Amino acid sequence: MALYEASVARAVHRPLSLRWVYPTVSLVTDVVLVNCAFAIAYWLRYQAHLGGSVESRYLVAFTFWLRFELLLSVIMPLSFAASGIYRQRLGLEWLGEVFALARAATVGMALAIIITYLGKDWIDEHSRGVLVYTWLLIILLCGCGRGLIRAIMVQLHRRGYNVRRVVVAGSSSVGKMVMQNLTARRDQGYHLVGFLHENGHAPDGFGRFRNLGAVAHCTDILEKNRVDEVVIALSSESHADILAIRDYCMHHNVSMKIVPDLFEMSLSRVRMDDIAGIPLIDVVESPLSGVNIIVKRAVDVVVASLTLVLLSPVLALVALAIRLDSPGPVFIAQTRVGRNGRHFPFFKFRSMYQDAEARHAEMMRKYGHDDRIFKHRSDPRRTRVGRIIRKLSIDELPQLLNVLRGEMSLVGPRPALPSEVLKYEQWHLKRFDAQPGMTGLWQVSGRSDLDFDEMVMMDIYYIDNWSLGLDLKILLRTPAAVLTMRGAY
């Protein structure tokens, strides 16, 4: 940590900028790897005979495919560039980049085949397995190459190279959530200088985040701190302040990003229409509706069933350890609030002593800071086994039964206690528009280290932007979040 901060301090006075490194190196690497992928695909099909032996009349020299290989060397980088893969995007992880790369590779390969067919239909006379192998190998090799480049860039960031100094304009819960994620992702080369609070009194409860002053003084503050990028997290009513920051950024070559406020987030899926030339905004229904719910449910049932079968020995051992450690039942069934406010029994391995519920009010008085959610690192109600299984989130595994019963999903907002819901504000209730989940966006983005409003904002984002791809990304990130045990207690 100290080394990183020292490197950032040196980077403020270092004139060398390496923003061009990532796109340039990525482009060169992709061209090389596309050619490698094609060469390997040719060898697999014509030399190793993967996919069956090739008849002698279809055996051709590598030079026969040379024009197609050269075409791929041009089209693939263009397809990647058109998909925005060469642009460093804040918050985009390696797995997300691989998904984007796979989509772009599919488009690039399709274009190359179409162009080749329009020129001459010689592919019909020769093995098309080369095309399939090339497509798969491009995704594999370029994905691995992108991971290696990222690892190198992380080392450069830690040494103070290519570090961008960022200021967040806005002290709302959204602004705090942005700052939380910026400080948690130092590997992406962003250093949070501080934040600007809305005009008026300075806010409380921002802890480690440095308050640089009011938004009204943004010009002087941004100039003084030599900022490279501004993230605007102001409400849409703050037109004058947003325009002032925009003007400064435009005239001083400073990048700018805008975070939509809660109302704008709820309209993230809209269609434009018109009547007699008058533009209309057609609000599209939530993606978590219709056939998408059926697809999500089918995935939940299949994955939950397989997981229960595979983990049954682990579940048996945990149950035995709980029984031997302390008196009481192995499982508990708490009442939780699910989709549309329906109550359901929420299954967990018991991780606390039997009097835990009776001592809840005492714990809130002693440790609680937010009565809408209670978590504490030193909760004395936990048993010895409970401390371990809570750290590793093993106590959550019985919720697979809730998934099979249709009360929960694998991914979704965390189900709340009825007593917590009574303290909710009106906008918090939107998190009940989706089936609650065993894991979710905020669980893989800080878990209990996030405050309640940050959790709800992430739940709302998930609901408004759901896709099977997003579910897959969250599921693949969950094991890492569990193993690091960050925010788990």
C-alpha cells in the first residue's frame, strides 16, 4: 500500500504518459496471435487430422490459405476496434473483455468468410474445419494474450506509470459507491484524489475519502490537483455545476464520465419512437420478465441440482461439525422477504449459538450503525465452526434448496429480514422486483464492506441491466470473492 501511494506521488510529477501502450501493444499482439491461431488450425486439420482424415485430393499447401490468413489479419483487428476492445474501460474485468473479444471474433470471422465467398467459392472444395479451429483459437489465444498484457499493466500501475488521477464530483450514495469501487480497483491505474461535495454543508461519513471542497469551486480544485479524469455523480438537477465541469474538462484536456442518477438508471432501457415527428420515449419493460424469467429459472434448477449432488459430501461434513461443536439444530430457517414482498423460509447452516436471535437487539445497540442491515466482524454470537463457515460462505449452501423450491435464484438481490424492510425508504423497495439470489453484484464487489445504499444501488443496476452474460460473470467472480474473504464476517 505504501509503495503504491509513493509511486502515485511520483507519478504526479512524471511527464511520461503511457496511455498509448495498452491499445498499441494489444493491437500488435492480436495481429501476431491471429496469425498463430491460423497456423495452428492448419496444422491441427491437415497434419494432426483433428476431426477426421483429409482426403488426398483436398490436401493443400499452407500458401493456398495465405490470402485468407492475410484477410483475417486485417479484419480481426478492425472488428476488435469497432467493438471498443482497444479502449481501456473503467471497471471492465478480464472475463468481460474475453466475452467482448469472442463476440468481435465471431463477427470478424463471419465477415472474412463472406468476403472470401464473394471473391471465389474455393472454400467449398477444402476443409472448413480450419475455419472453426481458427475462430476458437483466436478467442483462446487473444484472450490469454489480453490477460498477460493486463498483468504487465498492473505492474506498471503499481510503479506509478500510466496512473490517472481521478476526482468524483458528488457526495451522494452513488458518488460514494463510485469511490468505493475506484479505491478497490487500483490495478486498473486509477488513483482517487478525492471528491467534491454538493454546494452547502460538507457531508459526514465519508471516512477515508478526501473532501476537496464544494462543486461550486470545481475549476480551482481541479486545476490545483492536476486531475486527469472527473467522474460526475451529481443529480440531473445540477445542470450549472455539470456544465461548469464539462467546460473545464473540454478546455484542459481532462476526461469526463457521467454517472446517471437513480431515476436515469431506471430508464436505462428505452426505445425512441415518434408521432407526427414528435419524439417519444418508450420505456421498455424490465429484462427480468417474460421468457427471460423462464430461461433464468431453467438455469437455476440445472445448476443448483448439479451443485447439490457434487457438494453433498461437504454438506454432510459441515453438518457433522456443527452438531459436534455446539447444541442446537444443524439448519435454521429464517423468515426473509422475497420477490414482490413475499415471505419465505430462508435455509442456512447454523453458525451462531441458540440465543442469537434473542441477543439481536443487544448487538444492534452495541455495534449497529445501520438498522437496515447488521454485520459485524466480532459478533460474539458466532460458534467456533460458525466463524469458519461464515468466512467461507459455506453456511449459505443450503439456500440451493430455496433455489430448487423457486423462492430464490442463484444470482439476485440479497433477501432481507422483515424487520429490516420496515426501515426501507421507498426507492429501496425496487430491489424486490427480482427474485432474491445466493450471490449478486454487490457480493462480488465488496460484500459487507459496502454500506446499505451502495448495496441497493448495485441491486437496482442488476435488475435494470440483467442478462445471462451478467449472471455468468457474477457466478464466475463469486469463488474469488469467497476465497479472498473480503467483507465476509
